[in-house]
Amino acid sequence: MAVPVTKVLWRVLGMLSSLFDRRHPPWSSLLLRFMIWYKRQLRGVKVKYAEREGYSFCYLSRGEPGTQPSVLMLHGFSFNKDMWLNTIKHFPRGIHLVCLDMPGHGETTRLLAETYTAADQAKMIHQFVERTGLSRKPFHLVGISTGGMVAGVYAALYPSDVCALSLLCPPGLLYPPENEFIKYLRKLRDSANSHENPFVLLSAKQGEDLLKLGLYHPTKINVQILKGYLEDRRPHKSFFLKCFLDLSSMTSRYSLRDNMNKIRAPIQVIWGKDDKVMDPSGAALLAKAIPSTQVQLLDKCGHFITLDRPKKSAKLLLEFYKSNCATAKPKKLS
């Protein structure tokens, strides 16, 4: 059986990226950027911008709003909109997709003077939703990791905007404290200066080890992709430190738990059984608090679901979309 050209290309890029990674870091970065550019072309997405009083939101878009509800996808802390490229590969072209760079992330405006708690980010995203016209009709809101916590808060604050809510391994709940991720952070903190935040101020080796915790299958390609995100955030350490501190503050740390009872949309929770970053028991906590929650636990899957199980997670998202968004109607004008 002939091997598809795209698979051959990915293998070649993977070998080149591995070869250049240690000897020629700039070439490694260029290869990673080419990989992202190539995936965008394959997925048929366009990079777009929405301006608001000098603030610019950047996002990937495919298709146009129509009779079917749109899908708005929110990535996790320190990543960007391209984190969804493996997942949307499996979405039909007829669905309008929007993958947003979260406030301060990717190519969206980065301001140190802003606050970045989950509620503050949800309010900023609502401004994007209104600016782009997504608010004309309820949409399917999808969030992974920190993006899931913000998505849950958004659905609580703006219930008429959301016809379905999908949360992939979200924080914002009260988890068992001693998973591998927390132990690793404590180890980093003990070995660093007390004023440093180990989640933000990482060496290349520490960053790679930390990211590998999030993968069930730490393949060369996936590790290189994650290292590319780490490289992109290095010039903006001050921002990511502030963002992390805002999100983990007492007013934001448990914001999903604190807002669960305000969510009116049907809820889907997807979690990797082998997640070492956010404990999978969080799925049971959400199901207990909201009995109608649909829970799906994925075998052989870590925290980075979009890299470990993109096809399976896309299938589950689409099934939830079809069962809950087909009858969504435009909102009544006041």
C-alpha cells in the first residue's frame, strides 16, 4: 500500500527537526513554523483579525456563519490557536470554525496592564464574539485545559451565547494535590530561587520534561511542536508570569467550580485517563455537580488531547455538536 505524500512529508520534517534541534536551533524553529503553515493550508483555514479600540484579536477561521451553529475553540495556557489543527482536520468543511488566540497569546494583543483571571478573559472573549457577530446565534464553545476553565466561566456569564459546552481536561476545580505535575512543579520550585515561578521560567530541558508529562505518546514530532510553543513564549516571560499568577489567584483558581451552577448549556467533558497534569477525577467532580454532564474518558491519552487523540476527540465533539446544536435558533433581539 502506498504511503500518503503528507505522511512522508511529516516523517521527513520530523527527522530534520530532530537533526537540527540541538545543532542549529534557528533551523529547528523555521521547520516548526513551516509545519504549522503547511497544516493550515491542508485544513483550509485563514488567519483573521478583529480590532476593538486598538486591541487586536487573532484567530483561524474556516467557512462562514450559516444555518448551522459555529464552533468557537479556546486553547490552553501559553499555547495558541494552532493547537487545534490536528483536531479540526476531522471536522466537515460545512461547519464554521473559529480557533481564537486567547487574550495575550499568539498574535492577539498582549498587555501587561490587563488582568487575566478566568472571568476577565471570558469578558474579553465576549467582546471578540460581539465584534465578529458570533453572538447573533448560539454557538458550540470548546475549551481545552485553561481554555476549558475560561469556556466554563464564559458559558456561566453569557448563557444565551452557548448552545453546547465541551470542556477538555479543564482546571478550575479542587483536585487531589499530589499528581505527577504538582510534584514536578514542587521539585522545580525547590531547585529554583524562591521568587521564580517554575511553570514560566524554564530552561529548555526543564520545559521539555514538563511538556512530556502532558503526552501519552511523546513522539518526536509532538515534542518538537510543544517545544516550538515554549520557544515562542520565551520572549514574553513577564506576560506569562502575570497571566499564570492571575489565573492561579484565589479569585480565579476555582472559578469553574464556583460557576458550575450558572451554566445552562449541555455539558460534555473529555479527559485522558493518563492525564498527569490535571487529574482525571475532575470529570467525576463535574458529573457529580451537574448530573446531566456527558463524560468521556479516553484510553492512552494524556493532557494534550489534541495531540494524543485528535481523531477520537474530534469524533466525540462532532457527535455532541450534532445532538445539541442542530436546533439552535437565533437569539431574540431586545
